[in-house]
Amino acid sequence: MIPVYQQGNAVTLLETGDAYFPALEAAIDAARKEVHLECYIFRADATGHRIADALKRASARGVVVRMVIDGFGSADLPAQFREELRRAGIRLLVFRPKISPWTLRRNRLRRLHRKVAIIDGSVAFVGGINVIDDRDAPDRKPRFDFAVKLEGPILTPIHEAARSLWVRLVFASVRHRKRNIPMLEPIATAAGAVSAAFLQRSNLRHRGEIEAAYLAAIEGATREVIIANAYFFPGRKFRQALLDAANRGVRVVLLMQGQIEYLLIYYASRALYGSFLDAGIEIYEYHQSNLHAKVAVVDETWATVGSSNIDPFSLLLALEANVAVNNAAFSALLRGRLQLAIEAGATRMEKNRWQSESWPNRIATWLFYGIARFAIGAIGYAGWH
């Protein structure tokens, strides 16, 4: 599906939870009618309590508060915490509560991975930041991630995606079906001068929308492509688009995870380094904190911020949400933040360094690459390779 870019939006870049959580909390505290929140991980830590308290305050003053969490990502959210939210009047639903860590069945692997909030139908947040403490330790830098605050016509498709999911979940729940309150209509009047599109991945009309937007931007690049992505394991078309761009003289930069968070995707993605480095693609591994970003900038004119990784889970299975922006000022701002992260917190993977990797690392790389390929084939996506 071709994304529709809409004029007249205000788009504010929010870097890390240090910027995102105060903005989200302030918007919730300013709500007068409705708050709708969706996220993959909602943790009962200090940040989770902070946002939960804001939601409770909103509900106490008569605001309709809806909340959707993923059954797998938020599996460790205590039952008592959930019940406290419900007792406070918050309408909490769980997307696919039945989970199994051992199954490769597609329906169990389809998760709600997007992070979306809509307040009073007039302000929305979209990005990659979960409701979770942003630092692994008090002395650490926050997770490197982004979100955007949005106002304007782009609220319409965001609202429609949220409404569609909520109606689907309510229909499956007799208890919530009886007392459901329809969502407010969005306020989609012009609020700025930015052209933006809401990109989503779902299993109906938006299966390949996010990947298609990336590919169109990369294939049209004339100067530079910068991608920062936490879990980077692209399929054949995406890899070829990057190689083609590099071959026609475009500077291609990949900012990757430098810390091992998940063994499988960390080592599997490194199996792609050789062909990328041979083509002249620059690879940087971020080590200053945990890289959780899912963003890109092309030619300082096009940018995207969202929840979608460049891997089979995000591009083939999960519910994801990104925002694409056609605006030089916004793109330059995001590019500047990525360039600063590269200079201050990343190490470049040079070709000779990659060729001299230790044998244990080489074995782990190809072992996990093989496991990843097998898993993708087992769920019916062999063509991804």
C-alpha cells in the first residue's frame, strides 16, 4: 500500500525517555476527554508507576482511559498492577495473552510491537520507546531511541489504526463489549507545515507498507542513507537496495547495536557485515548504551521514526507503527543526532578488523545466522533470505 503524505503537521522529535516520558506525562495530565495508549512492554518499575499514576489521575477526573499491552512483551506485568489500573477505571486490554516461548506458529509470533498514544484526539505520540526505565543502571546513559509528538491531519490515520485494534479486542471480550465507549473523532486541522505519513504494518491492508517506504527512499537516494536500527536482519530486497545505493556512489551508513542483548539477532546480523563492507557501506556499532532506535534519514529530506526493526519479526509478523517525514529541517535534526551518536558513542567496523575477527566470534556468527534462517523458513518465510 502506498503511504499517503499529508501536509500541515507539527512534528516534534523526542530523543530517549528523558524527553519522551515528561512529554507523554504532561499530555496525559492535560487530557480532558480521552487517553489511548498502546505499547509492547509496560514494566512495573519507576517509569511504569509514573505513567500509570498519570493515567489514574486522568481517569479520576473523568477522562476515558484506554490501554493496550502485548501479552508477550508485558507478560511480567504483575496481575496486581493490572487490577489496580482496572480498579482506577482504566480500560486495560491485552493483545494475544496466550504466549509460548517455544512455538514457531505464526499466530503466536504476531505481537503488538507498536508504541502509540493519542490524547483527546488532538495529540499523538509514535515511536520506539516502551514504558520502561530508560537506563540499565543509574550511572548509564539512557537507551538510544526516539519518538515523535504529532499534531495535525496525520492524526486521522493514527486514530483509525488505534480504533480498529480497539474494536477488534473489545469484540473478543464480552465484559468490555458491554461498556465500550466509542473513541473520539480526531482533530485533524492544520497545526504546522510538515509533510508526514503514518506507516503501519498489519496483517490486512498494510502488510508491506513500512518496508516499501524504506525501499522507495533508499532506491531514490542520491547522496546519503543513514539507518539506525536495533535489530537489523533485512531480507534479500532490502539488502540489495542498500548494495545498489552504495554501488551508485551513495554514502550508506548503518548504526548497529554494539552490545549483546539477544544472542540470536546480534550474531545473525553480523553475518551480513562482509558483503556490506565489501560494497563500501559504513558500519558503526553503538556502545555508549543500549541502542533501541528504529530510525533513518535519506538525503536530509526524508526521515522515519517508529517501532519497526528491519528484521522478519517487525516486517512480516508484528503490528508496527512508523512516521515518515518529508521535511528538510526535521531530517537535518535527526541526522545531527545520529551523527553525534556515531561520533561520541560508536566504533566503526573496519574491513580489516572484520576479517581478523576471532574464530569463536566467527563460529557464533554463522551458527546463529543458520539458526535464524531455519526459524524464518520454519514459519513459512523462506523467500525472506
